[in-house]
Amino acid sequence: SLTEIRGLRALDLAMLVPLEELRALTVSACPSLRAMALTRPSGEGGARCKIQQLDFSQNPLLASLPLQALAEMPSVRELACAGCPNLWSPPQEVAAQGGKECIDFAR
């Protein structure tokens, strides 16, 4: 869990993908966080990754997520982004269904 890290402006999730025991990841309440990336090619770890839950909530400046890379991670079942007003969002009818449906929409 990475929470309330004031100086964090960007985060590359690639360093966390090889952690095969990691099932849930929370990156929240980081007031300076603007972007997240996943630079590792999908064929190089995405399928091995076991992360099921991602929570990026309460990051008010967060403007981008690596949706394509996250969609290529078959284990991801839940994505939470509440309190991130600068993020692009899927159509309202998809967003209303919850995080799993948003991941499926991105796929």
C-alpha cells in the first residue's frame, strides 16, 4: 500500500508486476500524483502477474492510468478510482456497473 506520499508525481507500476505474491495494490491519497505507467511489455510479466485488486482512489491530480496495459493483465478483477476527478472515465452506464465492468470495457 502506498498512501499519502506527498512528493510522488508519477509511478511506474512495472516494478510491482514481478511480485507474484501481490494480490492487491493500493496507491491512494497522494496529492501530487499525476500519472501512472506500466512500461514493461505485456508479454513480459503481465500474464504472470497475480494482482486482482487495484485501488487508485483519492488522487485528485491523477490524470492518466495505463489502461491498455492493465487490460492485458488477466488477473485484474477490480479497479477503484473514486476521488480522481481528472481521470478519463468510461461511459456512465459502464461506470455505474463497477470496477470489473470498467476493466472489461477497457479490454
